[in-house]
Amino acid sequence: MANDIIVSEMTSASQINTNDLMIMTQPDLQAETGYSTKKGTVLQVANKMLKGTEYLTDLPDFTDKTVLGGLEELKGDLTALLPVDTASGAIANFDTDLSLPLVDCKANIVASQQSGTPTPSSPLAISGYTGMNLSVVSDSDLAPYLKGIYEGKYDFVDLGSLTYVQNNTNQAGKYRFGASVSPLPKRTSTSTDTPNILCNGITTETPSRTYACNNGITIGNTDSALIYIYIEDYCTYTPEQFKSAMSGKYLIYELATPQTPTITPTQFNTLCTAFNATGTLYPVSWQTEAGTVYGGNLDLTTGVLTVAHSVKLGNELAWSEDDTSTPTHRVWTAVISGKAYGVSNTISSFFSQTTQSYANMPEYTLRGTGNSARIYVCDSDYSTADAFKSGIATAQFVYPLATPVTYQLTPVQVQALLGVNNVFNDTNGDTEVKYKEGIQHYIDKKIAATQALIL
């Protein structure tokens, strides 16, 4: 039995020491190199742990081998063979803090354009990126609000920087304090709505909307720029005293109208500190390598930037009229060299998309084709191709490349994001993460999945 693994008896799953897998090896006196295991012992141990009711069949099956370092090397080998898990989305969220270095982390890049219908008289500019920030946060409550700030849907303010006014209450000597914020917050529709806000040190539950002083923050549904803060302990303060008391308390609030994001690395760290979240910002710049990127992804573990989209201005294309038979319905066409085929894969700052046939295209719309790199634009304001080209000189056409281009950037070493459970970026795209589960978490999940089978 010198090479056998002994598993101690147990009465419940709670007694399992999953850090060491309850494995006790005995020295093999004839093995000069140390300890050894036999084929299948890890599966046997796992099965014994679950009282023989369920095999953890995806645990590694060690063939006959010598373990030079005893338990530590055995655990290392097991870790190397642990399955890779994935997380992706606007915020890539893990169900546990990372305990092992990341396998891979890709930040997707998507051109940003405000909502609405672009027209030549009311263009909606399309923004690309010459760099990005990858953010990691270990506080799941704060992460969505930070993401909202990066998307321009939220803003934040130090409450100690605002100018307050008192509002008399129906309780003598007590006040609520109102302050104007800019940009404007999204107002609640009724007096009982809970605003989409977060604040450190003050509850964000909507207080009673009477003049009685209690605790909480609300956003006025009639006063477009005002927030009201009710803190019972401070109700008898003067506005200046209240302002001083609010210093260091940050309000993150939803905006009435999305804006261009303005958060800086210093502000990011300040917010993480204020909300007791462990956060790190990884800035990356690539201006000199790839210029402005309108679509693609950056692998932050290898530094490979894949550019999948490009842009052309209206005066960079050779336009011609597609059909001259209907002067009141003019369609112009051009070939974008290198564009991937597709009817609706091009966006423009001047023209909205359509899939209608050329003869039925609405005014100020564009479409492509599924069998060429040609695009079509309906705009009857011009009578000649030269006039059309001059009139839309600054129009942006963002299109996918038939063959993406790659650039090797200096890698941003984000593999060791130990202890975090939220990863996201500020390039308008999802973040895709691959990571290995820790032994403890892996076994815990298996135990939970088979809990009903344990005797």
C-alpha cells in the first residue's frame, strides 16, 4: 500500500478540506524521487468525498506518475488541468473573485454614435478610439455605475462641491437641502419613484417627499436640475455647514441625456476608494500604430490589436449616379475598396440604413449589397455627382473590412487580476475573459451541484 492514497472517513460534505482534497500520501520507500499516485486516484478521492453517489468525471485522471513535490505539486498539476471558464458582456462578471491568473482578456471596440436618425442637415458624428481603459473592480454593486459613466449614461459629483439651499419643513428648525447639478439628472416620473443613483455614506432609497426631514436622496420631478438630500442628523445645519459635511460623499446619478464620457484614471480611483471597492484602471494607447479604430478588439494579454472596421469620408469616394430616369429620386453609388460584402453593415454620420431596393430607397438613406463592396445613397438634393460629392464631403462611412488588420502593441499585463470579479472597458463593446477556476471554487461548485445526492 505504499503508493496508495488514503482518504479519511467523513460524515458530510462540510467536512471536506478541499484545499488539500483530503489526500494523504504515504512515502514509497523504494521511490527515490518522493511520492507517487496511481491512475484514477483523484477520481477515487472525489468519489469518496461524495459518499460514492456521484463521480466528478471531468476531474483530471492522473496516469501512473511520480509526484516530485508531494501535495503541492499534485495540486499544481490539478490546477494546470482545471477547466477554463468564460465570462463576457458589458461587464464580464465572475461568480467568485479570481484566484488564478487570467488565461485571456479581449476588449471589443465598437464605433460610438449617439442615438437618433442622421441626415445631411442633422448629422450624428461617429467616434472611434485611439486608446482605451480596461477597468477591474471587486465590488459588484459599483461596477454597473462605473460602466454607466464610461458609456456617458451616468455622471458623478462630489456632494461637497455643490451649492445648497434650505427648504423649510413642517417641522420647526429642520430643513432639507437642495442643490443644482449639471449635466441634468434623469428626473423621476412620480413623487414615489426611486431614482437610479448611488452614493457612499447616504442611503439612496427615496425618502418621503414631504417637507419632513428624514434620510435619503431624491431627484426632483418638477425641479429639473435639483437633487434633494435629507439627512436627519444635519437638518439644523446651515447650507455651508451642510456642504462641509457632504465633502467626500460622491453621488453617481443617471443623466437625462447621455453625454460624452469624461472620467479620468484619477477619478476612477477616487470613486473606487470612496465606495470601498478595489479597482484598477489599465490605460492603453495606440495612436501611432493603428490611428483611430472604429471596430475590432484588443487582446490585453498578448497586445494584439485587431482592426476590423475603417472609415471613409464622402469626398474620398468616386461617386456616380445609379439611375438617371427619375430626377426626383436620385441614388448615388460608390465602391469602397476593401469593404466586406453586406447590405446593412455600413453606418454613416449623414445617412440612416435601409434594406429597401434601389428604386424604393427613402431619402437620406444608404444600403450596400451582398455580392460586392458597393454602397448606394439616396439623396435628391443634388443633380450631379460632383455636387453630391462636395455636399457630403465630411460625411463619415464606417464599414467592416473584408480582411481585418492586426497590430502588435506592447502587452498590458492584466493576467494577474487576482481578487476581482468585474472587468469592463470604455470602448463601447463587451469584454471577453477566459480564466481557470481555483481548486476550491471548482470543488465547491461540484459539491453544490450534487448536494441532493449526498447521503
